[in-house]
Amino acid sequence: MDVTLHLAQDPEADELLGRSPLAALVGMLLDQQVPMEWAFKGPSTIARRMGAEDLDAHDIAAYDPDAFAALLSEKPAVHRYPGSMAGRVQQLCRYLVDTYDGDAEAVWRGVGSGKELLKRLQELPGFGKQKAQIFLALLGKQLGVRPEGWREAAGAYGEADSFRSVADITGPESLTKVRAYKQEAKAAAKAKASGS
């Protein structure tokens, strides 16, 4: 994996995301209740604070939980909820160590179909169906991981030029389009909930 991503809108953080499967997974995991750029900058911040150039699932899984939570809580915090997200990142890394010997790319390497890949992604701790579909779309659209039926398995997120999620962000202009889509979706959901 060695591509140029623009999810964090920060060259150093994006470079890590483009070459590190684990960093991309951790960024996706962190992408909730914070701006997308903040979430995807997280893996780079964690690696730097650990004194490493990349994330290592074995190192993170074995890290003392309190010390890891403190690492994510340092200012500026990696997430709005650094303590709980530290636990989730460690849980993800433990799963990757136990299931894939710590090799995050093994989650999608050689997978036969989009349906199977979606299943594997949904098995990851912290990845519900929507997060799994978004990450599957990111793999297909930007990382060249395109097993048969990947667009269908990714649902609406797999549609070309849909600008629905991080899978569609390739720079500032597309980030603006994705933000606008999310704001419209949020407004529509709010209107539906209030019965208007």
C-alpha cells in the first residue's frame, strides 16, 4: 500500500495513511463524533507520541492501557473522547494480533469478493456495517483493493462520484462536497425526527 491520501489534510498524516494499512484502519475507527481531518490525523499523532514512524498492532495491543489512554489524552488530544477511543484502538489491535498476526493488510489481502471483505471489516471491533461499508469504499476507490462486487458491498458509498464519505475525499474541494452532503443528510434526519 503506497498511495497519496488527503483525508487528514496534513501531508505527514496523509503520507502515513497512504502507506500504513493499520493507520488507515485506526483513522477510520477514530472517525466518529469529531471532524474527519482530526480523526485521520490521529494515527500520525499516536505514532509520533510512541516514538515510531508507523503504528504496530503488537506494540499497541501490549501497551499498558492507562499509559495508552494518557498518550491519546495529551494536548492536543487525539479524539474528543481519548480514554474510550484508546480502549477501542487497543481492542482493534488485539483483534488484529489474534486473528491476522498483527498484519492489518491481511484483512483485505487476497479476499475473493466484496461481500467477504465487508464481512471481514464488520468483524473488526468498532466497525459496524456503515463504517465497514465506508472503509470498503475507501479501499476500492483510493487504495486499489477491488474484489469482485466491491461497489455493491459498499452500498451507496461505493457509487462513483457520490461524495458521501471519506472514501470520496481527494483534496479540499471534495472535502467541501462531502461536508455539504453530511450536513444535508443531518438536516434531513433532524427534520424527519421532528415530523416536519
